[in-house]
Amino acid sequence: MSLALTDDERMIRDSAEGFFAEHAPVAELRRLRDAKDPVGFDRALWVKMAEMGFAGVAIPEAFGGAGLGMVAAGLIQEAIGRNLSLSPFLSTAILSATILARGGSEEQKAALLPRMAAAELVVALAADEAPRHAPAHVATRAEASGNGFRLTGTKPFVLDGHVADRLIVAARTSGDDRDPAGITLFLVDPKAEGVTVERRSMVDSRNAARVTLHAVQVDGADVIGAVGEGYALLEAALDAGRACLAAEMLGVADRAFAMTLDYLKTREQFGRPIGSFQALQHRAAHLFCEIELAKSVTLKALRALDEGDARAPVFASLAKAKVGEVARLATNEGVQMHGGIGMTDDADIGFYMKRARAAAETFGDSAFHGDRIARIMRY
């Protein structure tokens, strides 16, 4: 397994970096935040991302996508992290697209995937229920009703849920609340009777929603995959999301490091640049090495997913845990080495710190993934 980018992958990386630097830089995040934008991202940007092929990166060509796989998706997500660009890329193009492409019926795929690739639909995954990430902890119930089911429960953390045109809901058709068996995935219209969606703005100015379902009727045709066997499909999508989040945090860390180096070269104290002080040089050198390690483990996870490696869940967890720690270190060091200005809202470095914290907690922090690796390897 190569840990170097191919020529085609470098072209994707360069295209994504140029696109987001031009169309969705940090200044755009600041503008949307300050305007208290009700959507939370620029819909016109999402359409442009579709025109670039980004929205359909993980969708098969047969359904209107680019079918480029997880390495390409990770390179796009890394550019998103570098610029802190706001879009429903993770929720729709990665998580939901993976579930539908892997487990959807032919009718579901034909109806939804082309529209997702064209940025005509935002689809959000409603899975987590516990205060901390625990994908098997599903208390939302799906009770047989007519030719379908009635769903009742609450999903407190749904990325882009407040603007979603469709929800993919994990609900329990059998078993107890923490049993991986008995989980089923359903397509739900957020405008259906019994669905309540409440927007939650996060510390990093990203979108999330609290979704409450009260006796929501769905048809048998709304089931994704087999009844009671949705957990494996859910975990596959989450691993894709975890690896792409690692890529985004890599972009966050790399850009925070570059901003810090620029500041060290220009900020003077005692008549010389502070970057000439040996103590700061040592800290910068340590951070450089950590970011290089993060690059390798992230690419390893993305390649493992593309190649169908049985160890992909381990690599996805390893990447999510390691890069989360590196992003925390990079943004901490960035704020500290910027001095007092680093604590002000005027300095962009603070936005990177907030995103690093939120991304590290999303779909499992380092403790969750350390435990998951140990369980998978039967320690």
C-alpha cells in the first residue's frame, strides 16, 4: 500500500485547495457567522462543488457521481479543513452517500444519489443519541405498523439536520438499547408528520440539529438494507466519516502550523524575529514531525477504505485518534505562539482551534477510538 499520492491524486488535491481558497476562505466563515445565516453555508458554493465533482466524489458513476473513492474525498476534506469552508460535504457526500451506495435499493439509489451528486439534495445521518459517541446505543424505536414502521425517539446531534431534505435514521427494530444487532436504517422526510427539527449552532459555527420523532410513519420501501442489520452499514459509513474528519483535521493542523510559522518570522521582540528563539524553534520542529506522522496515518486509513482492507476500521480509528491529538497540539501551539493576539476574535487562529476541538469529538474522540482499536484487536 503506497503512502504517496499519485499524479491524479495530486491534481485533485491542487484543484480542491485552489477552489476552496478562492471560493470559501476563512473570511467566508466569519461572514456567515456574523450574519447569523439561517442555512449556515452558501448554497451557491455547494452547487459549485457539485460542478467540480466534489459532491459526487463517493457516488458511483452509474448514479451521476465521480466514483473517485475515499482518498479523493479525504483530499477534498483536507482542503476544506485548511480553509475552514462550510458545506454539507461530510454529511451528504460522505456519510449519506456511503450508506446509500452500499446498502440502498436500486430504487433508492436511482432516486437520491444523482440528486445528491448534483447538489439538489442535502441528506443527513441521524444516528448518535448518547451524550458521547456510541453508535450502538440506539433507543429510538421502530415498531411495525401496516406495511411499514412507526419511529419514536430523539437524535440530539445531526450534522446539517436543520437543512436536510432527507434524513437517514438509525432506529431499533429489536434488541436492547446497546445491542448492535437489531438496528435498522430508514429514510425519513424531515417534513413528515411527527418530525421536529431544532437547529443547534456549535462552537465552531458548524450546523447541527436536534431531531425528535414522534410516531413517524415510514413505508417498508424506506428501509435501507435489511431489517435489523443496519449496524454494519452504519459503521462502514462512520469509518468513512472518521477518516475524512481525520483528513479535515490534518488540513486544520497544517494551516494552523503555516500561520504560526509566518507569525514567528514577522513578529519581533528584543530587536529580532521571535522565530529565532531556540525554544520556539524546538516546539515548531516537534509540531512539524507530528503533522508528518498525521499525514501518513490519514492516507493509510483512506487507502485501506478504498482497497477494502479488513483492517480499515482499525486504521480509521487510529487516524481519527492520532490526528485529533495533532490538531489539538497544532492549534494550542498556534494560539500560544501568537501571544495575546491569538486569544482575540480578530485573529483567525482561534477559528482553527474551535474547529479542531469540535472535529476531534465528532464520531469519537481519542479515548473512544483507543478503546475501539483494543476491542477490535482483542486486547
